[in-house]
Amino acid sequence: MPSTPPSPRSGLDRELIVRGGHVLTMDPALGDLPGGDVHVRDGAIVAVGSGLAANGVPEIDARDTIVLPGFVDTHWHLWNCALRALVRGDDPEHGYFPVTLGAGPLFTPEDSYRSVRLGLAEGLLSGITTVQNWAHNIRTPAHADAELRAMAEMGLRGRFAYGWGQDRPLDQAMDLDDLARVQRQGLPSDLLTLGAALRTPVTNPRGAVPIAVVSEEFASVRRLGLPLTMHARLGIVPALDEHGLLGKDLQLVHPQGMTESDCARMAATGTTITCSPTIEMLYAQATRGVIQFQEMEEAGVQQSLSVDSSGASANADFFACMRALLWSHKQRFGSRQPLSARRLLRLATLDGARDLGLDALIGSLTPGKRADIQIVRATDLNLAPVFDPAHALVYSAQPANVDTVLVDGRVLLRRGQPTRWDSTAIVRDAADAMRSLARRYAEA
């Protein structure tokens, strides 16, 4: 599909200054700037400081707010966001796995398109500006194109991790020819990149894929030069390591059930991991019951944060993701191994960008980087009074506190309201799609 050029920049999208906020740059060299300014031009950050001179440049008044990089979500199954209408926790018949396995094969490309739009709209309200769309229900080329179209239209930055269909036989490789087609024809937005989501060769609710098939997929994806991502389960690291499949281009999902040796091998090979705390706490009984953030941290494994599935967790609250990891960590270690609010914010921003290979572009408010910025009101009742902005964001903030969001310098959210799409229409379309799907699912 040919690349669709973004709309021409004008007004605030062309140039602006975010003026007078408490700026958390997440750049170690710049630090925090109380009463700081961020100057944006043509999608790039051109200056960060206090009292920046820019005569005639439109301003966003950021007094009494916290200004920080947009959140980077590194693993999110956007195709099933709307399925929260049908998912009922871990119910044996109506839980996440039986519903996605049963309803996934019934999804039309239009169902996927509407669900992806719903998820991205909600994510933006939570300060998420970049997402890895973990697309593990690509049943046809039309499904892939529909998800990519939704991502391009919504205007967020992202990686499209091309996966398989939920009804794909375990002994058949994913559609590698179509993955190559998507790469060859190009993505529909300059804000999007391409990767591949692969199935796992160890026991899991969707079934173990023969290692020969997994190896074939790895080899094909690596020939295309694309990054890979895979769900981690007990035994995954030695299974992949035995066949030389670990590496810097591989992200594993969910740090649970890992041995000390597993963590060491991940660190040594540069394999990264993304943690989805709200989901991992919900489904902890399926693994070893704990989130192993500390073990990964001590081993030196690169980590990041993710929603996983708002169809299972019920929403896309990225502040809740940080808090869930915080409470899980405190439950395990108390004050013996403190996890700071600042560390959690880095996981949610700069470390997420690093995990997706985008840290030269985003993740901190550094001059020269792209302007992916969120502005959070510090005077809202659930947040005020704010003395320590990092602490307030992690312990108290909610999506409702997010006032303004920029992606690549374009204002996508202003005063809590989207500027480029109609929330009512997105909700209506997703609900209509799920009503039709529910009828087909009941009849299947």
C-alpha cells in the first residue's frame, strides 16, 4: 500500500511553544525544569529551557501542568480491544483465551479496523503516543491492511508486529509471503515501522508450535531484516537458545517463570523483555505467580512496559500499568529493593523507545528528537497538590488528567478532547462490529 502523506502542517502543528510547565525531560543531561518551555517546529523539538524567546510563536499555556514524553507501549493486541464486550475475566468459557481463540477466526478486516481504532483512541487519552501493535490475528492480507490503515488514520507512532491468525494450524508457518508483501509495498504512514510477532514453541494456552516451524519463521523474518517479538512462557529461553534464536532483534513478552540462567542468557544476547503488569497480576496463577522485574533488572536485561490487551485488562490506563508494577514489586520486596517513581517513568518512556529501537527519535524531550509530548494537569483534585511530579504521576495520575498530547508535533488531544477524530463514531462503530460478531460467535 502506498504511503499516505500526512496533512500539511499549519497553526499549532507547524510551530508552538509549550510554556511554563514542570518539564520532566527524561534526558539525564537536561533533568527537570520547573517552569520550563519546550519549543517545537515541524514536528521536532528545537529547544528546551526556561524563558525561551520565540516572538510570535503560538503558545500552549502549561502552567500548573507536568510536561513529559508520551508513553511508549511495547506490546498491545489492538485487534481485540473491542472484545472486552465479550471477555469475562478468567471464566473458563468466556475468559480471554477461549473468547479470542473462538471469536478470532470470525473477525472480518472491518472488525479489526474498528477495534484497532478504539484501542488507539483510548490509548491516546492515557498519554500513549507510540505502540507496538501485536497483531496476532492476521488471517488474510486484508486484515493486515485494515489494521495498518487504522494505525495510519489515528496518527500515533507505532510498530506493526505482523502475526498469524488465531485459527492458524500449529504446524504451519505464518504467512511469510504476505509479511514480505507489506514490507515491499511500504507502510501507509511515515510514523509506522514493521516487525513480526511469532508463536512460541513451549506449552501455552494457544498450543506449542514445533521448533522447526519457529526456526523457519525466525530465519525468514531475519532475512527481511525485521525485529521479532514472542510471548514468553516457562522454558522459552533455553528452547530458543538451543537453536541460536535469541538476539538483540528479539523481544520476549512477560517476565515470569524465568530462572537465573534465563535472565543471564537474555542479558548476554541482548534479548529484551516487555512487562504487562496489570495482565500479569491477573493471570499470575498460570506462571509462577510473580513479575520478575527485579531479577531482570539485576541481570541487566533491557525492559519496557505494555498494556498487553485492553480486552482482558478492561482498559488501557498506562498510569495503572506503572502502579501495578509498583505494587507487585512492593509486595515482593517491601523497602528492601525500592522501585522509584522515576524508574517507572523511564520504563514507560525512554526504555520503551529503546526496546523498539526508537530512542534516537523519541522517549525524552531532547532537542533534535521528535515532539511526542503529553501534558498532565497538576491541579486536578485527584492529583493536587503536586510537590514531586514524578511521584504524583505514578501514584495518583489517571487518564482523565491528561490535557494535551502531541505526536510528531501534531496536536492530537487538546483540553482532554481529540482534535482529529470523533470519539462517538469510533465507539459506535466498535459496538456495531461486536454486536454482529457476538451473533456469529453464538451461532458458530
